[in-house]
Amino acid sequence: MAVVYVNQQEGLKRVMNNKKLYVRLLTKFRNETNLSELLGAVAAKDCDKAEETAHTLKGLCGNLSLTALYEKVTALDAQLKNKIIDTDAVDDIAACFNETQKAIDGVLAANG
């Protein structure tokens, strides 16, 4: 089964099929800093900050229907609630974030 990085149909439904708004939100996500904040919190072993940042990132991904990244961040968020920092999961999220950004670039190019 192919990995779905951007579920454009679902994302458009979330913004009542307002393509212009969805494209603007995806463009804004391109400059998202929560991943770097999450990486910094994990490196500092600051579980509370990591949990807060993961939770924010999870919400953004869910709202934009960034499916693969949402699933990975949701799993990490659950671990962080139990004060578990899984560096392998964070590395996986960073790789998925990069792939999601590439997929967003494709959606933006097709709609720009």
C-alpha cells in the first residue's frame, strides 16, 4: 500500500472545499518550526516540551490531512504522555516530515 503523505481530498473537505484556503494553509505549513522544536526538546530530554510540541504538530497534520506524518506524530505523542522519548520514532518523524514537505510541494505546484 502506498504511503499517503497529503490526503488532498480529505484536506479540502476540512476547509469546505475552499482550494485557495487549503493551498494557503499548506504553504504556511512549509515554514513550520514545530519539528525543529521537537528535535531540540528531544535532544535536551525535555519530555514536557517535546509532548507539547508533538501535540501541536499532530493537530496541524490532522487538520491538513497530512496522513503519514499525523500517524507517526500521534504515536510519539502517546509515548511522550508516558514520559517515554523514542529517538528512533523521532528520526522516523523527521524523515516523514521531509517526504511530506516534498508531497506538499507537488500539491502546491499542481494548484499554483
